[in-house]
Amino acid sequence: MPRSSSLEPPPSRREPGRRRSGRPGHDADSVLRVAARVFNERGYDGTSMEDLARALGVTKSAIYHHVTGKTELLRRSLDLALDALFAVTREDASTSGPAIDRLENVLRGSVRVLVEELPHVTLLLRVRGNTEVEQHALARRREFDHLVAGLVREGIAAGEIRDDVDPAIAARLLFGMVNSIVEWYRPDRGLDADELAESLSRMAFEGLRA
């Protein structure tokens, strides 16, 4: 029998004569989004499949129609965030032109990814390498950091960035600013991704002094 494409509330919650009641069904994307939120709230290690089922309003067995367990949900969430970040590094504006402009495009794009995929990027920034999945994610994060540091080195060599800047430190500081957004950004506060990227980019590349 083929698997359902959505998760329905458990039978005990359905009203007689109706196919569904209570919360609507969930597709794979909404399951992943809710799982990332719960992992962020409770911590991955502190989250059980029962917790996820409760948050989704479905039975645990319904979740297993889409994934093998919470480890797969963690992997999918982290991969979603990382794939989106690496996609920014492959954009035309990130691969051609002066290094300083490519660096700025990566920074702006990273801000947009963070805003658009906030639960998943937040989860990525909170992993500590306690599992094989987390260790793999951390290795990919280091690869991203090295790429950014490489752009800084290119900019220094081309005379576009001051030569008394340490590339690795510059990369950490730049993306430390980006990563801090997860701690204070609220989507309902009126600041969209482009405005946020513009503000951060202006301060990073032009400074605060008038």
C-alpha cells in the first residue's frame, strides 16, 4: 500500500463521518519545519518522537510514514540550511568579479538564507558534534568558513582589503555578525531579509564612522 503524502491526526481525534479534524494534515516540509522548531526549543537530545508527535498533532506512527526517526529529521534540517548557504557561494555574483564584491554577495545571501530558513539555520548554529550527523554538519560549516576566508585572502592579495587583516579572523567576525541574527531577529518586527542584509553589509564593509 503506498504511503500517504500527508500526516493526518490520530484516529482518536477524528470526528465521526469526517475524514480529518483538528489540525490539518502535514506534508514532509511542515513536519521538518515543526521538528526544527521543537529541536531548538527542547534541544535535540531532549526531544523524543512523542514530543514531535504532540507538536504535530499526529501519532508517532504517522511520522514514520515520512522519516525513519528524529535522526533523519535532524539530518534533513541541517542539510537544508547548509545546502542553501552553499548555493549562495555558487551564484554568479559570488564566483566572478572582484573578491570584495564576491565576499559581500556571500554575506548578503547568507543573511537572506538565515531569514528564510530561520529554524533550520538556528539548529545548525546550535549543534555541538554530539552525533555523527552533527559532526558531518560541523565539517561542512568549516568548509564554508574556509571558503569565506579564501575570499578575504583574495581581496587582500588584490589590494581590495587592507593587508593587516587576518583572513580567518575576518571571516569569523563577519559571519559572527550574521549568525548572531538568530538570537534577536523576529520575522514580525517589520525588517525583511533584504533590508537586514543591506544594513549588515553597510556596517561590515563601510563601518560606522560618518
